[in-house]
Amino acid sequence: MAPTQGSDDKPRSRRVDPVMRNALRYTISTREHELLQGYLISRAPSVLHKRLAPLSEEHPSTGQADDFNAATVRLALRLFVTSYSGLKAWSYISQRLTGRGGGNQLSLSLSSILFFHRILHRFFVRLREGLRSDEARSFRRRNPRTARALTSKLAPAVGASLSGLFLGISPADQTRITIAIYIFTRSLEFLYNNLDSKGYFKAKPWWLGSWLLMPLATGQLLHAFVFDRDCFPEAYGNFIMKRSPEYVHTKPADYPTHLPWPSTFETVDSLASISRLRWPAFTSPILFPNAKTLPKSLVAIKPLTDPAHPAIKRVSCAVLHPHDPSCLRTYISYYIRAFPGMARFWAIVYTLFALPRWRTFTSAPLQFLTTLTKSILRTSVFLTSAIGIAWSSICLLQRILPGHVLPTNRWFVSGFLAGLSAFVERGSKNSRSAFTYSTRMSLDSLWKVGKKHGWWRGIRNGDVLLFAACLGLVNVVYDREAKAVEGAVLRKGLSVLKGDGWVDRVQTPVADKVGKESREGEQTKDKTS
């Protein structure tokens, strides 16, 4: 008797191609497949409902815990696709050539780090548990040092950091250096938080804090800006030059077009030449029209110095404020002109960042606006003062120091004095982020300046080795005290790297404990089998 049509359709509908099953396994999780199937069933016509295979017969992970390796592959693939799309979109938006290369290699590097970090962490956790068992007692006796290293609590964290070596897949360009410097500063920051929470810095004075990074960073950056501008971050310099109205002079509107006028960077180069000449005195062409007022290396700034006020005594003052002989009055005029524009700029920035917290504004508008206004004013005062002091302290140091004392290094002193204005910004919510950002810019600049002048020689793939070492330090700190790692998103990212899922161990310690217990149970099951 021939089978009926209904009985023939049932087994045929349950046959799923193995390729499709593996594609489902490494593309979407069981939960995602369930939601997707529910959505399709709700949208499909009723006649097709019976033809849609049940979840248990389509997804291979149903009925058991979602496979760790499959989940790791899924995450790595998604990171690759997301980062690659983001990098290409950024290249398009910033009008860069998309065929320059590096976008796919950086995406491959990041996804490889994620994949191998999870695999290595799981491997070293299982290896540690295996070596601590009674069956491995003979191995521990024969290899005591190796056993102590592999059974240490830090072994999974340090072993998983070997995945950081896959940063070497990315091209050896500025992006890779920036990533290495970023994790270097962040790892030291987290280590400081961990030691601080344990009471190692109880005796520190009240004024000691991260704001003291700014004087050192600003001093180095200002010196590099004047003498090694090719080792200086361009965006950083443009921000400063656009907000120095009394010290950086653009070409006047009524100035004859056929006559030369020094550009912004020609003015800075002339200040570097003045430093090397040990800050010569100024001879006014108005009082001495037939005298040689400038050396040949400073001819480019003649349009600035020729009409300068005769009472000015130094060439640098004639370059920075040619129309006013008073350095103090110039600084006050600068502050009056620069502060409103700086405040408007940061008002826009802080308002945009405050938009996601609009519910806080609706519940407590006065407190919200007060906090926002304080942040705007504090940052505006800090940056306006820093830029003004960086320029005006050059005049101050000339009154205090002879020309032969620190002729070029006084630019570092000026930057150091300018960085002291960070005292105003200390204690604010995002102050440490701002200070560490400037520190990262300074470290990058200092490294380039040192290589340029032969102070040190870089080693091949040194940034990759630094990244891997700092990744290990971050893992160790996170395992010892998760709270020391600032930022909920960063903590969740580290949990994903360890295989614990998108959880914050600070906010949900119970979930982390359950995850650890499940891993230990899984390891026990593997050993018994």
C-alpha cells in the first residue's frame, strides 16, 4: 500500500542539510534561532506553518548547552563583520581611500584576538584544574616549577594574553601604535586602582592625583610642537592654534595681496629659531630704519616685526604680540577674547553628550543644568588658561632667565606651567580620561621624537609585545578585583573575552559566580569522561 502524502511529507520536512545545520550553528545561537523562527512563523501564511521545521530539528545545539566553540566562532565572525564595516564606513565618511588597505587586516586581527583569547583562557583553566588533580601528582613532583606556573591563579589570565600577539596581523602603522599605547596607559590605570583600593596610597597628599600628568604631557607636547612638529599630533596643534587669537596673527584683510605674510607654522618655526639664537633683543625698524634688525633665519617674520611697537624689547614678543608692548595686558586681552568661544564649543559638546540622559533632566532639571554648567565652565577655564599660559610664560621666562639659560628647553617649562591649570579640572567626572588622553598623545610624540633623534631604537613588533603584556596585566587585575577596571562596557567586554558572556561582574556578581560554577562542573564532567 502506497504511503499517503501526509506521511511522506513529515520525514522529508525534517531532513536538514548538514551544511545548513553547521551554518546555523556558527551563525546564530539557539535563542536567536528561536526568536527568528517565531518571527517567521508569525509573518508566514498559515498554510506554511506546518512546513516550518521545529526548532529541535533545525538547530544542532537544541537540547544541550550552547557549544562554547561555536559561540566563540560566532562572536569572532560578528566582530570581524562589524569592525570591517565600521572601518570602511569611517574611511568613506572621512574621505579617505577605501583601497588603502589595513581595514580588513585590522578587523581580522581583532577577531583573531577575541577567538584565541576565549580558546586559550578555557584551555588554561582546564589545564590548571587537571594539574591540580591527584592524577597529576607525579607530574608536579617531576616538574615543580612548571607545575607551579601552570597551577597558579594567574595562569589563565596570563596564558590568554598570548592572543594579543595576533595584533601583529594588523599593519605596522599608527593605528597599531595607538592601540598599544592605549592599553598600556589603561593597564597602568587599572593597576593603580587595584593598589589604591588595597590601601597602598593611604598616605598620599590631597593634591596628588591624575591631574599631575598634564604638566609633564603638556611640557613635552609644546616642546615637540615647536621643534619636532612632524612628531606632534596634527589635530592637537590645530585646536591650539585656532584658539590663540592674541598670539597667532593671520593676514589682515587690508594687507596687500602681493606682499608675503608668514603662515602659522612659519611663525612657530621662527620661534624655534629665536630659541636657538638664545632669545635676541629686538631692534625696532621704526626707530632704526637703516639698521639690521633681524638675522637671515628670521626674514620670514619681517611683516610681523617691522610694524611692531618700538617699546618691545625681545624679538619673541614682537612675534607674539607686535602691537602691544605689555605682555600682561596681551594675556588679559587673550583671555577676554578666547574664553567665550571656548565656552560655546564645550557647551555644544557637553550638551550633545548629555542628550542620552534626558530623563535625568526631566526628573531634576535644575540639578542637571547646574552640573552641566559647572562642567562647561570648568573645562573652558582649564583649556583657556592652559593655552594662554603656554604662550605668555615665554615672555615671563625671558624676564626671569637670561637668554643662555635653557634656551630651547624653556618651552618644556612653559608647557609644564600651562599644564598646572589642570588643577581646576581635577575631580570632575571625566577629568582622568582627559588627562590620560593627553598623556597618550605625549607618549606617542615622545616615542617618535626619540627615534628621530636617535635616543632609542625600536624593536620589531615591539608594539605587539607591549599590547600582549598589557593585556595580561588587565586580565590579572580584572580577575583579582573587577571593580578596579573602570567602565561597565569594558568590564563586560573582558567577560566576553573570558567566555562568561555579556555580564558586569561588579553589578551582577551572582551571575559571574554561576558562570564559574558551570565552567567547573563542565570541567569535572570532562575529567570523569
